[in-house]
Amino acid sequence: MIGCAASEASQLIYDNSTNPIDTPRFKINKNIEIGDEVLLDWSQVNPGSALDGFKFQYYGLNFSGDESVRVRFYEINQTSYMPTTLLWDSGVVALPGAPDSATMRFTDFGALTTLPKDILWTVEFDGLAGAEEAGLEVFTPPAIGKSFTTYWQKSSGNWQMLQMIGDGQSPITVDFGAQFTAVPEPSVTALGLLGLAGLAGAAIRRRTASK
């Protein structure tokens, strides 16, 4: 019997979810875009692998049911070191329930199959009013890939790179909880086996028809 190779599982190319720190949760006001610049580790997967998942960790307090989030990926220009090209936009997505702490995952990236090593991912919350509050969970250091001590903020159309300062006037590293995964494309071997299986099937059909 001729078989084919099983599809390979998703592999982490960035993981900042395993090392929580004592820094207070990062509260984000509505309609302010906040993001983390990260370095993806594509060496974790085979060449030609495709992006297949992104998730981030957030918290929500006193939700009433109409809260939403919008997630975006940007390329970092390697000359200006500023966020430039918008690579992907989730559109407005409803935040389910009223979680104290939760994870949101995305798997549909349209035509986007790969990402540069150096990218910025951002969130923008909306629908917050009164005592409602939302923000991102903070972890550091990443277990896979790298992040920077700073974070990005976009308001009124302008980007700023900012640094959180602690009570002792010392900088605090701000790395938001997130994971990126990729899945290998079908290998040449697997495609070859599929081709051989097709030829074998055709031969069997011809022999059956000739009887």
C-alpha cells in the first residue's frame, strides 16, 4: 500500500506566555492603538512554512457586552525603524463575555501567508465606558523569539515609541502576552508520494477495465 506523509503540526515562532511578571496589567484606553514590536523566530519551522495562528492575552473588567477589539500587524521599516506597511487587519471583533483574563486567537489571515522577522502587532479596544476596563497581560522574557523593552502607541494618526517607568524611576520592560505559530508547507516527498498514489490508482483502474 502506498501512503503519504501526515501533515505536520503548528510550531511556535514566537511565544511570550510563560513568564508572567509583577508589573501591573497594561490598561488601554479605547480608540488608542497599542502594540509590541517582536522578532519572530522562523528557524523553528522549515523554509516555506506559512503563518497559521496568532493569539494574545488580555483582561476585561465590568464588561457590559458591547466591547470589541481590532488587531493589526505592521512591518517595521529597517531604515527608519518605524511601523510602516499594514500587513493585516482583523477588522472589529467582539470580545466575548466579561473575562477577568482571557485569550483571543486568530487563524484567518486572508492572502497573508508569511511575515517579516521584525513586526509590530497592535490592539485597539472600543466599546469601553464608565467602569469598563480592558488591557493586555505582561510577560517577559519571551521563550521563543525576542521583544523590545519599549512599546508603541498610535493616537491621532501618529506613532510614538514609549517606555514604562517604575516607582523607582527605572524602566520596566513591556512585553505583551502573545504567540505566533506557523505550519510547514507539504514537503516535496509528501507531494511525490501523492503523485505516485495517483499513478497507482490509474494503473489499477486500467487493469480493471481491461478484464
